[in-house]
Amino acid sequence: MIEGLHEGNKTIDESKQGEATLLDSTKGGNKKLYLESYGCQMNFSDSEVVASILSKEGYETVSQSSEADVVLLNTCSIRDNAEQRVRTRLKQFKNAKKERPNLVVGVLGCMAERLKKKLLDQEKLVDLVAGPDAYRDLPGLISEVEGGQKAVNVLLSREETYADISPVRLDKNGVTAFISIMRGCDNMCSFCVVPFTRGRERSRDPQSIVQEAKELHDNGYREVTLLGQNVDSYRWNMSSKGRIKDESKPTVNFAELLEMVAQVAPDLRIRFSTSHPKDMTDDVLHAMAKYDNICKYIHLPVQSGNTEMLKKMNRGYSREWYLNRIEAIHRIIPDCAISTDIITGFCGETDEQHNDTISLMKEVKYDFAYMFRYSERPRTVAERKFEDDVPDEIKKARLQEVIQLQQQHSAESNKRQLGKTFEVLIEGVSKKSDADLCGRNTHNTMIVFPKGDHKKGQYVKVKVNDCTSATLLGEVVEEEKVLTTA
Ligand code: 5AD
Ligand code: SF4
């Protein structure tokens, strides 16, 4: 897991899915906005909504905070260290304000929602606080600050999906994009702060999702990732405004939505995240199998391999249920990559229970995993009801064991790909060398290969002839095959 922050590039990976970035894609305004995102892909996607809302007010985004009139940090609360990193950053901006007193500094996202006015009153670090459902109010909030007040809006909504807002694409590759399909989470996993910071689950109108995918394709994009905290519980009906109100009306579920998006264009790849083992139906797997342009990769967080722990985590499935879902994936999509999330040292976890996680990993052999030690979060069921009683050294030792095992499995998974040929969507120049290009295969593995005459946005067939721990290396054997749907 890469953690850290690089100004000018802004990569801040809190969980995995997360990168932070902000780049100058809006032009022509006279006010300058610097936006930094932490945490999950959803935050990244939300920042694009924020950039869009503020571009209508004349803000252009800039890639250096020193140039900005307004600095907004889109934050993550998932683990304590994610919040600490943001606090350190906010202190830097507080110092910057000594020299630039008119600089507006705001906190968005999960920390804004969790800490609310505390960020203004107790910590006195910022001028503005806006929760994940309050971004339409940002122009008003910034005006309040410019008028000399502190501003806060942390109201959560049951209906806001920002469906009508066309995100400003901050990631400059111009090939891959996120589409947010739902917001919030109703699951209440006992360790997780997300239901408190992002509110109730609501789904976005499928027509607006399809429209966004079409527009992206028209603009040269060739891959979309459908985002939601639990995409399998996506559900829309005509009366719903994002929440089901009339069961008698026709409904669109996630499997149907996947098909609708897959039909937008045969050369538009579809990915999605995150699936929930308790809700992932065979219909979703059949939809994936039916369309060549739906990537054969599923992120299916298990969290623990022990049924008792899973119950305490309120995950809604047992070890056996989970393994049955893995079996269904292999049966319906024979060559599908699978990744997971694992937490070590959750409340009361014994050595035997930890060993169940190890044995499950050995059974599933994940291609990739994101692994964390448990971090107690305020207001969660675990914080209120259970004791955070696994000593930190044990949490860390278990995490180390899990990481080492996964490294072995990932290396084996990469070695199995040697000699195979994959269709790769070129995303750009390789980070390490200008002479190489890179892109991912259907399994979400990055493949690096010599540039030749190939260009970003093209599909090429690459034969893999070597690998590093996280990347496959190869060479192009055939160019520009357009994907076909079934
Ligand atoms: N402590 C550690 N990891 C957590 N996650 C969520 N909440 C916590 C927590 N309190 C992990 C889970 C989830 C991923 C996004 O973050 O594994 O799937
Ligand atoms: Fe958190 Fe569980 Fe919802 Fe994921 S499904 S966001 S882990 S509560």
C-alpha cells in the first residue's frame, strides 16, 4: 500500500482505491481552486463534481496550492491515520494563511461530516466545512467566508446523487473515468464509519449513468468504473429518486445497469467497485460473462475468514457463504481476477480466528489484496459495544503475516500470466520510462511494454514475457482490436 502525499501530483492513498489529484482542466475563470483528495475512488469522483460546481462560478483548478484563492481538501475518515495525515496538511495551510490571509481553506468529505463544527471551533484549522451531500452549497459557503464568517453545511440527504452534474475530469489521462452510480451505505459493518459520514444509501437514475458513459465515450474515453460503496445493492425504480418507494414500479438492479452500460459501445470497457459478498448475485456474474467489454475482475472484500468475527463485524455472511460466492465466480467466469480487503486484529480476534483468515487466503489465492490493521472509529457499533483489545503489536504482526502471504500469492498470480497474450487499453506513458507505455488488462493488472507507434486510448494485444511484483512486462503482438459484445 502506498501512502503519502506529493504536491503537484497529489497521490494520497488511504485505502487502496484512493488517489488524490487535482489538475488544471477548467480554464477561463479568474479565481483559482486547488483541490486535494484523500481516500477512496468515491472521493476522487466527488472532487470532480466539486470542480464542476465551482467551475460554473468561474473557478479554474490549479495544480499548485501556492497559486490558489481557495484550497479544498476532500478527506477520508476510514482509519485514524487517514485523519492524522489531513490534520498535518491542514496545519501547513494554516501557516500559509499567515502570509496569505485571504486564502480560503475548506474541508470536504468524510472528516467534514464526522467532525462538523469541531473543525472550526476546537481545532480552528479551517474556514469552511462541507459534508458529502452539501457540495451544491459550496459557492454560497465560499461567499460566506469571503464575507468574514466561518461556513458549515454538513446536512446529509436521502436523495442527493449529483446526477445532473457533469463532472470535470481531473485525471488527465483522458482514457479512464469514474462514474458514481450510488451514494451512502446502509450496511452498518460494525467497524466502519462510512454509514455515519456518507449517510443513507441512494441510487442514481440509470439513464443519467448511461448518458454520462456515452458522453465519455464520445470524448475519447475507453473505460469507465462504476462506483458505489456497495454496487450490488444498486436499485432504482421510477418512483424512487434514488430510494425505493413503490415496489410495484419497474426496477433496475445492478446486473441490469451493468448490461445497459455495456451496451453503450463495444469498445468502452466497464469496471465496478465495490461488491459486497452478501449481495453479489449470480445475475451480476452472468452479465459479466455475457459482455466482453465488462472487465473480468471483482473486488470482493472478505475482511475476515472466521465466521464468528464476520458476525461481530456485522458483515451479513459466513465463511462458507463467501467461499460459495468465490466458487460461483470461478464457475460462471472461468478466468476472473479477484481481490479483497482484510482487517487484522478486530475486537477479540484470537490466534485461531486469525488463522482462519490465513487459511481462507490460501484457499482463495487472491490476485491482489488491500490489508489493514483494525483502527477503532468513533460512533461505530464496535466502538460502543466491543473492546479494542488486540494489542497493537499483535495487530501489526498479523498484518505482516497476511501481507507476506499475499505477496507470495500475487507473485504466483503474475507468474501464471507469463507467455499469455492480453488485450490492453493504453493509459499512457510508463511511470519509469518514456520509452514504454502502460495499460491494464481485463484483470486490472498493469502491463508495461515498448512504445512503438502506439498511442494512449488504443487497444493492443500484448504478450507477457516477464513480471515484477506488481506489474507485467511484455510486447505488442497485434494492434487495435475492437472489443465485441456477445
Ligand atoms: N479499521 C481498519 N480498516 C477498516 N476498513 C474500514 N473500516 C476500517 C477500520 N475501522 C477497511 C475495510 C474496508 C476498506 C475500505 O477499509 O477493509 O473494506
Ligand atoms: Fe463500510 Fe461495510 Fe458500508 Fe463498506 S459495506 S462502506 S465496510 S459499512
